[in-house]
Amino acid sequence: MAPMPTGVLQAQLWRLSADRRTVRACHCRPLRVAGLQKPVDIHLDFEAEAVDEVLQRLTELRAQMQPPPVLQRVSKSARMRAARAAGWPWSAMVLIQRTTPAV
């Protein structure tokens, strides 16, 4: 399987549903199925818990990839501002406060 091209814009690849309850992977190619005239469009919808699990697993795998990730020192207040700007729920921001050491 070929790797995903880096030129794909993430805003086009992932979309938040109108009700803000799921995220859809939008860049799947239509699948040709024997006996059907038209290819089948495949959409992958992820609920919040699934997104959290995917992010956790990708973080674990990225740590094992070559080259190793570049670690940046970012202050807790900068992480909080970024989380707030991204629309993270308050519970996620409290977790950032409790689990990350001050820089």
C-alpha cells in the first residue's frame, strides 16, 4: 500500500459533522464491487472516543518511527491556549493542567 501523499490538506481529509459529534475521513476512493455498475463511496465516521483511541495509537507508533519526532518545549499556558482555540472540552484542558509539568 502506498503512503498517503503529504500534499493532501488535512482540512480536506478530516471533517467535523454538523452536530459536532463525529469526524469523517473524506478522502477514501470509491470501491468497485463486482455486480454493481457504480463504485461504492466509503465514509469512515469516528465518534470522540474512537478519535481519542486513534490519536493515542498514532502517538505510540510515531514515537517508534524513524526519524524520531522533534520534541518542543512548550509552556503549559501555551498548551492551554492551543487547546482552547481548538475547541477542546474543559475536561481535556484540566487533564493538560494535571498531567504536564510546567516548563
